[in-house]
Amino acid sequence: MTINTVGNLVQLNEKYHSIALDIAYAGSNNFTGKPIYKSDVSYIHSEALECLLKAIELLKPLNLRLKVWDAFRPMAAQEILFNHMPDPNYVGNPRTGLCPHCRGVAVDLTITDRYGRELEMGTLFDDFRPLAHHGNDLVSEEAQRNRLLLAGVMNVAGFKPMDTEWWHYQLPDLVKYPIISKDDTPEGII
């Protein structure tokens, strides 16, 4: 088995990248209640993958792993998600052109223990309330510690957080990375 690449995008693969994949928008267990992607194949920009691999290595001595819910997102999917939740504090407005997921440089993820159980983070993924914001002290102390661990690991690895979502990390300098066009989107995602 080889790793698939399309332009600057590299397919995430549990076998090669020592992560767990649970691509939320490939099934109906997401905030829209329906599948957005055709498959659970996920891609990420090669530079973001380098940083993700650093984060993986930082967690290994702690017997912890990363679980990825989303990475590269085609613009068509971004439009569906924004139409369902038109709040740019949580879902990027495709008309603004920012959209880090559509550039392949953002990843939504959490930490799991060595048995694959997600660490307590205080909210579920895609919880669009202030409770999901970084620094919210209304979540348990355990959740606060786990969020800080995730933030620290991702920061050291080269990512920056999104203030309103504890699970969202992206590379800095977004404008350096163009939005992936429909023609350059890997087949079978949407």
C-alpha cells in the first residue's frame, strides 16, 4: 500500500501516520445529520502533515494518540456546512476566502489514550457554544488540562488554534496556501 498524493495534498492513513481516523463528515454523525463526503478518505497539505507528524511524536512518550475528524475540505463541502451553520465564528464563510480547511492546512482532532478512548475535552466535536472555546473555565479541570495538552502539543508542532473550537488547529499564514480548486480536489471526496 502506498500513500496517495494529489498536488500538495497527502492522504492521511492510519497505517503510515500512527493516528486514528474518524472522518465526521463521511457519515451522518455530525452537526448536519447527514453525510457530506462520499468517503472517509482524508487529505492534508504536505506542510501541515509535517507538523501533524511532529505532534504525533510529541504524544508517543505519553502513550497518547491523535484522532482526526476532518482535514482538507472541498469548497463545495464548506458551502454545505456554512449554509447549515452560517456563523463564521464556527464555520468559515466560503465567500470570505479564508477557509483554512479548503486550503488543506487545518485539522480537527482530539487526543485518545492507548486504548483509543477519547480524552475528556468538556464538549463533543462541533459543539458551537462558548463551552467549546479555548480557555473556558466552565468545563472540568480534567477537560481544561486535556485541552491545554492538545494546544501545547499542536503549538509546538507548528499549528495555531481557533479560539472558538478546542479541536481546530491550522498552519499560520493562511494566505501562503491557496484554496484547493475543484479540479485539484482528490476524486471521491465529494
